[in-house]
Amino acid sequence: MNTLGHLIKSLELFFGCYSILYILLYFALGILSFIEIKKYYASSKFLHKDVLIKSNNAIGVSIIAPAYNEGLTIVSNAKSLLSQEYPKYEVIIINDGSTDDTLDKLIKEFSLIKVDFFYQDKIKTAQVRGHYRSTNPIYNKLLIIDKVNVKSKADACNVGVNSAKYSLFICTDVDCILRKDTIAMLVKPFIESTTKVIATGAAIRISNSCEFKEGMLFRSHYPKNFFARFQELEYIRSFLYGRMAWSRLNGLLLVSGGLGMFDKLTVIEVGGYKKDSLGEDMELITRMRKHYHLKKEKFSIKYIPESLCWTEGPADSKIFIRQRTRWARGLIQNLFLHRDMIFNPKHGITGMVVLPYYIFFEFIVPVLELIGLILILLDIFYFGLDYYFLFIISISVYLFYTLITLLSVYLDQSIKQYTNIKDIVTLILMIFLEPFLYHPINIYASLKGYMYFLGNKEKKWGIMTRQGFNQTSSVS
């Protein structure tokens, strides 16, 4: 066998060892997730959310939601955000230079007038044109901000942070549907924890095919759309299996941009959201963690295994690939920006465990899968493929992949997310099809994102065309 043949066989051995390590790691994460979820539900009875909802001494929370050209649904979205069951909160909607009638509809519906507002530019942002309040006392919790668009959601979020009057804020998308007790659920860790909590997050669901009434979830359905179906599976696995494990280890590096609660002072201290970041949510958390590691102060970031937010997922291949390409670019960009933290003991678990994990078991996986495919083709045509070895490795990875997804779905269904048997059966069927139908598209998008990062191409996010929520007019 020539040198190339020996190299290929060595690489095959590497892939076999890597697969075993990958399985063992995710097995450990699964155990940690189970322990953390069990702990969460066991401790939830000690401080019930109803105590917070009825408290006269509740911690104030600001909900920040950027909006760009959302004229079609902005009124219902604003009313949905205003329907939180919590005694002390405000809703801040930032009109990020919309070119449609977003601001006009808000002004008309909520009887808004421009007001004098003491705006402190603690985080540098683009020009703020004005702040608006309602003349109707029913909407006294609502603050609308109009600003110049600089093609950066991060900049709009920073304007919201500068304008927020409370010490905690939730960052969400204006089109997200929040459960009525979202604030109460997210604020609990800030009250209960003995160490300083700097952020909390919770599970997010795909809203495609769900039914909503008056801005609230009425009936949950498993999505009918091809991409939405697999995204729902992916979200369940990611939130319940992955992030709960990292929450247990206090190693969370990502609190989703769709729903996260943050300590405002900490966010201001680190400079707010980074405007030119393609993964501003992950990058902010990384900087916050770095800040506390360097200060040598204890902190924690908590995750809640309950679905508190519904958001519409991309429904066609073009938009989906664009989204995942951006996510992949955001990941590699974040690792590059904070490369000084990697294997640096000054940055604690973030530098020694979390960032190396993202390099070796998140970032590098699409690259290894591409290399593996090339090796298989070379082996078939030139060196005689060891089909038994390939079968053992492939079936092991496939079975483990489906097993962790099945376990995640089982944990999810323990709170009866879906009550329709057909939805549940379809969900389970998709688990076994995902590696063949959906996973390759994800790999393609990730590799495309890496190439764009290396080539410094296509920095813009692009427009996501939304189909809107299914509205139910009556309860049956």
C-alpha cells in the first residue's frame, strides 16, 4: 500500500476514535441535562411564579424588541408583548428606520405622541430620532423609539438598552410570541441564585402551523412545512439536551437572540451588542463571561427547560440556507474574535472547556464530515473500502444521533407539548429521517458560511419573508 493509502487508513482510524469520543461526550451531556431538568422541576415549587406575579416588590424588567418593516403585524405584535402577567415591566419597541408604515401604524393604534426623553448614550449607537409615549393610560407601559437604520439589529438593541429604565431586560424579536408568564419565569433565577446571575434563557419553539388567539398560543401543532419540521426537532434537541447540560456546568455560551433576559449593568459594562457581529447573541455572552473571569468574580447563566417563546422558522430552502450560513459565520467569527480565551486558564471554564468544545465538536464537525465523504470515495475507487468498519461506525453514529433526539422528545413530551397523536407520530418519524434529509443541508450551509467568512463575503443578513401566525377567532 502506498503512502496515500496509509494516510487514508490512519485518517479512518482517527474518524473511528473521534466518533467514539463524540458519542461518549454527548452521553455525558445527556446525563447532565437529565440531572439539571430534574433539579429544575424539583426546585420550582419553592418559589412559585404566582408569588412573583402578585408581588408588590417585583424586580422591574424591560422588554426590548427591534422592528424593521413589520407594518403588517406590528400592532398585534405590540399588544402581544403588552399582555405579560407581571406587575412591573415596560415594552420598548425600536422602529429601526422602517421604510414601510410600521411607525405610522403604531402612532395611530396607540395614540402616540413624541415626548422629551432623557436619553443617555451609554452604549454608542446610530442617531435616535425620537421617543413616543401613548396618551392612553392603558398603554402606559409602552415606549416606542424611532432611530436611523444602520443595517444592524445589534444597534437597535443597544438603543433599547440605553432607554430601558429597569435593571433587567429581555431581548426578543418583535414577531416572537411570548408565554404570558415569560418574565416571571426568566426572573426567578435572578432571585433564587446565591451567585450573581447575568443572563437567563429558555426553550424556543417553531410557531409554523401553531394556532394563536389574541397574540397568545392557543393550540400547538407539529409544523407541516419540511424545513420547519426538522427545525422543531433541532430546537428540542438543542434546548433540552445541549443547553441544559451546559447550564448545569455553568458553561452556557449562547442565550438565543429570540429570548434572553440580561443584567443591564453588565451589558453596558462590556459595551453592549457588537454591531458588526453576525452572531451578536453568542458574542455578547462570550464577552460577558470574559468580563467576569477577568474580574475574578463568580457568576452564572441559567437556562429554563420550558417553552416560553414561539418564533417563525424559515419555510423555504433559500431563506433557511441563508439563515444557517449566517449562524455558521457567526460561530467562526466569535471563535476568531475571542481566540485569546481558548485554553487560557484566566478565563476559567469558558477558556478551558466551553470554547474548545465549540471548536472540536461544533465548528469542525461539518469539515470532518466533508473530509470523511472524500475519504470514502477515495477508498471505494482506489484502496478497497472496509465496508464492515464503515457500517459499524455509521450505524453507531446514526443510532446514537436518533437516540439523543428521541430522549429529547421524550423529555419535551413529559409536559405534553403536543396532544394530537398524529403530531407525535409524525414527530417521531422525522427523527429517523433527519440524518438523511435535513442534516446534509445543514452541513452544506455551515461549510458555505465558513467559506464566506474566509473570503469576507456577504456580511448582510438579508430579508426573511414571513408567512405570519395562524390566528384562531374562537375557542372550540
